[in-house]
Amino acid sequence: MSEILEIRDGCKTPLELLKSQTFKKYLDIYKQKFLSELKSREQSEQKDEILHKKDFVEQVYPDIFIEIFKSENISDTKLSIYQEYIRFLEGLFHHFRKKSYTRLIKLHNEILSSNESAESIKDRISKRASELNDLIIETRRTFLYKVNMGIGVRRSQGLECHPNVTCGEISGDNIKLPKSYTNLNKVPLTTHADMRTGIHYTTHANKRAFPFFALNKNPHKDKLFKPKDYVAIPFEVGGWNIIAYIHKSRGCIELEPGLLNLFPFSKVRKLANKKPDGIFIFGCPHSTMDDLGYYYDKDNDLLVGLIPNIDDCKYFGYGKKPILTLHNVLCILNDHLPLHCGCTRYLVKFDSKTNEPYISDSFIKADDMGRASLFDNSSDFKEGVPYFFGTETGAFACLDGFSEHTKMQMEGREIGYNKHAGTNARQIVPVTDYTEVSNGSELDILLYLNNYDLIEPGKSCMDVEMNVEDALEHFRTGARVAAGSTQTHRGKIEISYWANPFPLLKDENWADLPEHVDLSKKFSDIERKFFDIIKLRVESGKMKIGVAHSMLMAGVYAKNTDKRLTECGFNNRELVEHEGPERAAKDMINLIKTTAIDKVEKLRKKVDEISITVATVGDSRTGKSEMSEKMEEVLSMKGAN
């Protein structure tokens, strides 16, 4: 992976930097890029200029920059020569900032036996990244000053050049993998990271087109696996540890910062000397599309997922969705119910004078995926009560439906992909804390998100009066109008059992997929057990279930006529995706308040505040994020514009 720069030197001064192997390697990387560009233009009208430039670039070596740095009182003769070299170095500097992929690495096996806090370790890693950034900028300024190119206003802001990822690693053999996965143990394991945010990467693909299904063979080829070509990151996804092995080639390695911004790290001290629950290999060059999918290695009790190194698969969705698929399979194997949903815990307080409820705060438990559990190791959990747990601390947000204010709030924290693609531009932003995701909350409201049926004015968009069996049919059908970010055409109704909790368990006729018959049967058993309990809780007034109508895609759904749109209070098809979720958000607020009142009454004691946890099941663009944004606006939980 010659184009990926891994920095292990601990340089303290500009001269140490210029003499380092890292500088030499990056100079070679940039020279090859430069020469390749020149070669492509050799037959142009500027052939003579290009050939002379080629000769110059081939003669650029680190020694000349060391000579310039040490020089004092540079003569006029040498000044123009030196300036040409520094102009070349300026190109290298900006290529490092904008086009390179760099990893600053520190091996720190000692943390496994130390008592140093995680925050202290993270502080050291962040400091290391900042020190390298400052050293590079200091070196550049010195060069510009020496050759009289630093005259005028100094421009400091915007010249940030942190590595893409700065990380601490431990030896991979600290993780206990089975013998048939020996080479994976040779990949150093990332334990802590500081990533450069505000960066937008371009990937070869911009949507998912291939399913991530069960395989009848193990896709991992240990003898062909080259440890030096991968990075390894242990993620805690729900209740399970999944190690992601990402190929260092361009097109694959760009997933690393996005995944770091999405999933929480596993607690490595607890993972050391233990076997993970799953492994995920992204970008295997020795695999084909026949290897795309997951395999349950029963002999070793290990779930294995793989994505081949093929351009059509180089998209962030092929990192996020397969990892969540592994989570969901582990859920089902362990008798939990995976839910493709957004989930928020609302803190409802009561006015001291009127005793009227009001929502004082909200805490995201899941942006896209979570699980409902009827049991846990914690003694605090009540028997027969569904508790919700999340998976991600970040959100893989589609920018198409967000306001400019929301986009502004994301700036500086995001890892972006395909910003200029036109449609389906995405970015990963942190949206919640690990404690909120990992701690279970009693599930109060469970809703299926319908994004295309229109609701008339005066009628609530939250239908929680239906019986439990009717509600269950909505979850099973999983109907939504697609936005076109996957293979389903925009505006067309897609049927997806339980909103496709990955892996897809049944086809649109509810027939088990051949690849997932056993898993589907087990899911059905879990579903029945949960809904028997949910039915009892609904009947006793302890839980609400039904359908939420976001109307997000009602404007693009062809069966919604102009007349029907007008009857339902919409005068412009294009504005339905904004006005619909706003109406739904207001009705959701009312539902949360009434649920809070009911919950307090069941307690039979006065309380000042109570939590209401709401899970809304739905696939992409059903209105999960859009309704949440509108609720924040209505509740004035956002800062001023």
C-alpha cells in the first residue's frame, strides 16, 4: 500500500522531520504522483516544458531541503534555485493536507498492564497529532522565510494538516482468535484514535447494490491474508465485540475514519486475551463477489463477514450495513429482537404550578439500529419488560433532506463522503454518548414509520389505537416509498419484512429466503415471544404500539393525486417532505406527553420527571432523522440561527 503514509517517527524538530524515513517516503509518493501527471501530458504542445519539469522532479531528494534549511545568507544565485524547490515543497504540503491518507501510529502494549485512564491515553494521542501538525507548519514557515516567500500577511488558519487518523495500537496477538485465523492475529489492534474531522472523501460507489447474505462457506482465506496490508479496529456494536480489518489501499482505507465516527470502541483491556464475537474484513484482494457476505463458523463460535476489493463495493454503506448485519445475526442467535429503527429517550418534566408535562431534553439511543431485550445481566431489569439498546454513537446522515441550519451544526465534526455527488451525499456525525447507547431503557412506544400515506388535517399522524396484531402486520410488511439510495427506484413502494433488519429474512411475499431459513424461523419465534409480552403491556396501559405517518415521501408517491394532497393540506408536492415531518413531529410530541401522564399515573406517586423511550422502525428515508430534526425545531432545542 505504497500510497498510504504510516508515520511512526517521533520527530521533535524540523531537521529531525526532514531527515526522517517518513519524509523520504512521502516525498517519493508525491514525486511519483507528479511524474505520472507529467507523463500523461508528454504529447501535448508543451512537451519541452514538461520534459524539463520531469528532469527537475526526478532530481528532488531530501538532502536538498536539509541544505536549504541549514543555509544562512543565501546568495542571489542560489535563491532562485532554492525557491523552485520550495515551490515544489509547497505542492507536496498541500497534497499532504488535501489528497493524502496518513496514519500516525504509536505502539503501546504497556497500557494493558497499566492503570492509566482511557482519557489520559486519548489525551496523549491527541497531543501527538497536534505536535506533528505544529511541526509541519513551523517547518513550512521557516522554509518560506528563508527563501523570501513568506512576506506579507501570515495565513495560519485553514492550514491544518493533522494526520487523517492518529492512533495507539497493541500487538494483535493480544486477542485470542482460533488457529484458522492466525494471520489476523498479526495485525496490530487499534485501541484509541484521534481522527481529523471536517474531511470529505470520494468513494468509487455512491449506493449499495448488492445484498450481504449468509454464505455456505467461510470467506476468510487465512493463508492469503497479508497482515501488513490491514488495519484492525475493535468495535463494540450493541452487546458484542466485532473487529474490523480494513485494507490499506485507497478506496478502502477511507472507511476507517467514518467507522471511527460511527461505532464505539471496544474496551480493549476487557477484550484482551478473549475471542471477539465477530470479525469483518473489508477490501480483501483475494476474494470475489462470491465471497461477499457472512458465515457463522459454528465450530469456533465466530461470525465472519467479508467485502471483496471491488470498486462497486467501495462505499461506506458496505462498511456500516455489514457490521450491523453481524450485530443483528448475533442478536437473533442470542434471543434478542434486532430493530431497524431510530430510538430516542425523552425526558418529560412537570410544571411545578400546573403539573402540565413538557419535554425538557432528548437523548438519542439509536439512529439506525438497535435491539429490544427481555433479559440482561443487570439486576435492575424487570422481568417481562422490553428494554432498548442502541448500536451507534454516530449517524450516517443523508444530506438531501436536512436544513442548512442542521448542516451548519454538523460542520467540523463530520466525516463526509461524496459531497459533490448530487444525490445521496452522506456524512457521519456524532449524535449521542456511549452510555446512552449501551444502557437499556424501558421501551414505552413502538411505532412503524409509514412515509407515503397522507393524513388529513386535524387527524393525528400517530395511530396508536389499533390492536397489537394489526400493528404487527405493519412491522411485518415493512412498506415504504424508496428515496433511490439503494437499488429500489425513487417513488416506488418497497416491501421489506420488518423494514429489513439486515440480513433480509423474507421476500416481499413473506416467504423465507433460502439463505436465511433457520435465522428467519428463530426471528419469528423471538417476534412471537416479544409481541405476546407487548400485547399484555398494551392492554395494561404500560406501552403503546402503532404506526407513525411521517409523510416524508408522500409528495413523490405517484398514487397520491394532487387533489388528495390538497385535501390533506399540501399545496406544493416538493414541500411535502418538509411540511409532513413537521406535522408528524408535533403529533409525536403530544403522544409523548400523554404517555408520560399515563406512566406517572401507573406509578401512583408524584414525580418531577420521567423518561419516555420511543422506537420508530423504518428503513432509509422513512422520516426517522427528519422527524427528529423537526421535533428539535418545534421544541426549540437547537441553538439560534
